Amino acid sequence: MSASRSETARAPGPDEPEPSRERDRDPERDGPGSDLLAALLDGMDAALCAFDADGVITHWNREAERVLGWSPEEAVGRRGFAGWAVRTADADEVQGRLMGAMHAPGRQVHEFALLRKDGGRVLVRTQSAGVRGADGKPAGVYCAFSEVHAQIDLERSIALSEALFEDASWGVVLVDVDLRPAVVNANAARMLGRHPLGSGGRTTLLGRPLGELVVQGVEELEGALHHVLAEGAPEGLADLWVTVRTEEGERRRCWRSGFLRLASPLAEEPVPLGIGWLFQDVTEQKLAERDADRLRFRFSQLHRAARAAAECEDPMEAATAQVDFALAGFADHALVDVAAAGRDRLVRAAATPSGAPGPVARVAGAGIPVRYAPGHPALQAMGRVGAVRASASASAGGRAGAAGAAAWAAERQWPRDAVHALCTVLRSRGRTLGVLTFLRAANRPAFERPDAVYAECVATRVAAALDLAGVRGEE
């Protein structure tokens, strides 16, 4: 640098003209092109300044003015930062490192403490690179800089975004305003039924309607996404039950979902870019919670039934009370058939009304055997001395719809709305006393193994009451 430190540090006196670009202006560079360049520089989000080969500032944009407080008119034409934008003691080091980029390959990154016009200090991170003239020789340096905390915030945001889409334990999907996936991370691809390392991986999900990925529950999901676009993100998380079409078949899953509305930071008014959808598969947790709630309720019903039965003078009334309490939340109909003279003959002793809901009551005219055909589930339960489950969907022989289910129920002497059945044997003191049958309509799921265990527990109590009532049964 040709000028001494005192010369570079001296600010213009009151009678001296402000440093200006006028004295070094090249007339051939003036015109529409220079106006366009000035507009582009002033419109940049990054602070930018440029030096010629002698270290004189040639460009200073509005963002640089915002960061340091010095206007372009005050900055352009000065030689280096000494005495005004940097402390004099640091001026040589700062100027040397900046101008060193003129002869170094690539970009140079440095951090400096610069001075604001109001006297405050600000730590900036600079990226500087050399500028070459038409003859290929070094002609100067341009320097882009920003406050370190702003740069760190930007880097953190980028790092967070990359981590979410690569390493997050949650599924993360960026949904565009047309409700189509635009970016999908590995966990989301796996939960949506696509192996991230398989053929096409995550890219096969991009741009596809959600209805092609979610078989059931897509209406609730799209409704939540529309709400986020229109009203913003909800306050809490939402549990969405969906059925997903996977390569292995359809799976029923529960996704705990959170939503964020994404808006462009570059627009004067918020412009929606899409929705950030974060979700986690909580199916096992929800099923465990449901099973625990069901188990608590059933235990409570057994306890209440035992107390009610203990107050009944008539053992048969105690038996029907046990069945009544068991029906709540478990089945729509119940039948109590007791063994007659023959092991394969059953007589209806109590039942719920077939036409409308009601309590279990004794059947008038008891003693007439029920016309159960060979192979009937109740007879199977007696033969196995255990529980038997049956459903119209698996046994209707291909007959479609409600008509087939009604015919299936009628053939088995059950109410016509019965679709699922659970028959369990009534045993007491080593004797088979009959069969307890629970029936469900089409709006309930089929009986499962835990349901059979509960039915057997109820049957044990009912059988004890029937034994007290004098039902002899078979050995």
C-alpha cells in the first residue's frame, strides 16, 4: 500500500471535499449499465464492498450501510478501512488479509471486528475474492460480509433443515400448496410404504397425490393440511389413523402429526410455500393404551357384575345379571343355551330381545331344544370344551352384502343383524352346563383372542350361577 498509515487514517477536514467516486470515475463506464449495476448491488441481501488494486473502495451497497452505518457517499473513495471502519491498530492486518485475496485462488473467509459510525463494534464474517481485469491481471478485490450472529443463524437454519431431512427420527414431508409431497425424508418414505433405499426410494413419492399413498384417512389428512394453509398451524399435535398402501399390502397406522405453515422470507407479505408435516408412528403405543383401557373397563364390569349377582336371591337372575354387565361395550346380543338330555342338544334359557336392544331375560317356554344344525359354532364349543369364533365374512359362501350376512345368521338361529359370533362353553364342577354366545353387528369388529379370554371369564361366573339354579348338564 503506497500511502502511509497517517494518510489512510486521516478523515477529510471541514473545508475539504468528501471523498467521492467522481474523481476516479471512468466516463466510458457510465450509462445504463452502471445504473443497473448500482441497482443490483443495492438490492442484495448481503453487505458488499469492492476495492481497486490500490485498496481504494469503489463500491459500497445499502446493506453495508445498514450494518456499519456509513453511507456509500462516505465510504466510496476512501483507501482501506483505517481510522473509520476499523481501529488504527488493526488496520494493516485487516487490509493485508483483504487485499491478499487479490492474488490468492478462490474465496478467502475471515472474521474481523469493524467499527460502526456510531462508535460501536460489530464482528463480521467476510468472503473476499480477487477481481481480474480485461488483460487477466489482478484489478482489485470484492468483499461480501455479514454480521457473524446473522451468518451463524443462517448456518444453523441450513444445518437444521439438512438434519431434519436426513437424520430425524420423525417422518418429515414438505408438502406444496397443491398438497403433493415436494421433499420426503427417509423415515417418512418408510412410513409411507416406500423403502428409502429401494427402487426409486424417496423420489417415487414426490409430486404424487396423497390419495395414492393413503388408502383410508386421506380426507382427514388433507383437511388438516388445508386448515394449516388457511389458518396457520394448530396449537397441539394430532393423532391421525390412516391405512397405507405398502409393497407388502395395506396397513392400519396411527401417525402423531404436527404441522407448520411455510412462508417465503423474501416477500413483503407472507406468501405460502407449503406445509412442513412432521409425524411419528405411534400405532403400537395407541394400541397398548386402547388394550389397557379396555382391560380396566372389563375388570370394572366383572367387579360390578359380581356385586349385583351377590344381591340376587334367584341364581338364574344372577346368571342373567352377569351376562348383562358383560354386554356393555362388548357385544350386541347374548344367548344362554343350557344342555338338555343329550350332549348335542341345547335349550334356550335366556337371551337379549331380537328386535330391539334390551337386557338379558329368561325365555318363556323353556324346554324346547334349539334347532342347531350339525357343525353349529355352539355345538363346536361344547365338543371342544372351549371358545369358538365365527364371522359371516368368512362363512357366507360368497354371498354378497347384508343379504348374505342375514342369511348366514338365520341359518344359525341368531338375530339377523349378527355378523360376528363368539361361543364359549359353560362348565361347573366338571360338567358341561351349556353354551354362552355373544353376537356383534356389522358396525363392530370381529371377535379376537382377548375377547375369547374375557368371554370365558364371564362364562365361568354364569356357569356357577346356573349350577346353583339346578342345571344338571352333562359330565
